[in-house]
Amino acid sequence: MKLIRLIAMCLLTASLSASAQKKTEILLWDENPLEQSDAKSERVKAQDFKKDPAITVYTPKKPSGKTVLMCPGGGYSHQASAHEGHDMADWYNAQGITYAVLKYRLPYGDNTIPLADAEQAMRLLRKYADELGVDPNKVGVAGASAGGHLASTLATHYSSPETRPDFQILFYPVISMDANKTHMGSRKNLLGENPTEALVTLYSNETQVTPDTPKAFIMLSSDDGAVPPANSIDYYSALLANKVKATLHAYPTGGHGWGFRDKFPYKRQWTGELEKWLDTEIN
């Protein structure tokens, strides 16, 4: 019995060691982003989304080079940084995937700000690839709800090769700003009370897909009462129409905003399906 317990403890220690992580906090617009000070660290931790945007990078002990930049949701009014952000770090790291959680500035009247922060995060992940365990050719973006809108905006509005994601992972995303199917809170917070038709079209990302849009893994609940499933379905259809590889998983129940929470009844399914997709499609 003692030998069995000893073997079990050794296996547990080996498992924990394999996924052990290094945590690096980086201010996006700092002149020397990897030179961390105590004062900077405190600013990164502060949940003030008007200033000091940052990424928290979790690097596994043996990084594969694959990297995911996560944009938490929150309707562009706040950020659900726990269950749609930091709580997923161990799961990604256990697969050898470097994982970065983005703390982006909220719009507050300027719809260009969140995308500017997401693009800068992509630049830094690639610029400091060696230090962060990143393969510059395997950097993807993920997002949940309004964070899914930001992620899909980055995937369709990127301004240069260095800010283009190599893939995208979307949790029950807001995609469209069309009043007939959007999440109105996200639309109001991003575009204002009375946006022009041109602005609505610009940020309706199902209309912005091209053959150069990165491949996608999309998941949602069919009974989502906050963000209509049409957001994901129309985006998926636009990707296929442009011959972009995409997969869509619609679970029968679960509502909205489940992220990494255990109470979501299909957590085992989405984690297994995403793990397989990352293993087979990102190489």
C-alpha cells in the first residue's frame, strides 16, 4: 500500500510539474514592457479599464509554441476576467500552450480603442516570442461574448501581418452590430446610441470576412438568450462562403456566459473538442 501511495504521489508530482507555469505581466504601451517593476505589477492588477491595458502571459514548463490571446467578455462595459480569462490558464498550459489574457481598455466613446489594444498585444507576443515561449506562426486569438466580438474584429480588421491571428476561438460571440441580432448593450457601449449605417456594417464582422480571415472554432448554446445564435451561425456561414476552414459546435442548453465554469453541462465536450482541434488544426 505504501508503494502504491508513493507511486501515485510521484505521478501527481510529475503531472503538476509538466504543466507548471511562469506568469509574466506586460503593460501594452510601456517603452520597456518586459522590465517589470512592483509599481507596474500593481497597475496591471488594478481593474481600471480606462488605462494601463496589459496582458498576463502564462507560459507552460515545456511550451509547444502554440499561443492563445484571450479577450474576456463583459458587453464592452466591464470584463469577466476570471471565468472567461485567467481560469483557463492551467487547462491551456497542460497542453503546452502559452496563454495570454488581455486586459483591454473599454471604448468610452472611442470604438477604435479595444482593437488597438488587441493589435498591440499580438505585436508584443510576436516581438518577444523567444522570451515568452511563443511560435510567431502559431498565435491565435480567443474571445467570449463581447470579447468574442473583439476577437473576431481582430480576425477581420487586422492592419498588418504582425497583428493577424493565425486562428480564432470564439465562445458564444457577439459578431454583428445589426440591431436585429446583436447584443444591444455591446453595440451601445462600442458604437454609441445612434451609430451610422456605415459604422454598424464596419463592426458587423460577418460582413468583413475575406479568404484571408483565419480559421475558426466557434461554440455556443442553442438557448442563449443574451446573444442570439444567429451571430455565430452567420459568421460561420460567411467563413465557409470565403473558403475559410471553420467548425461550429452548438450545445442544446447552457445559456450564455459559461466560460470555464463547471456548471456548464457540456464543459467536458467543449474542452475535449477544442483540445482535439488545437492538436490537429494548429500545426
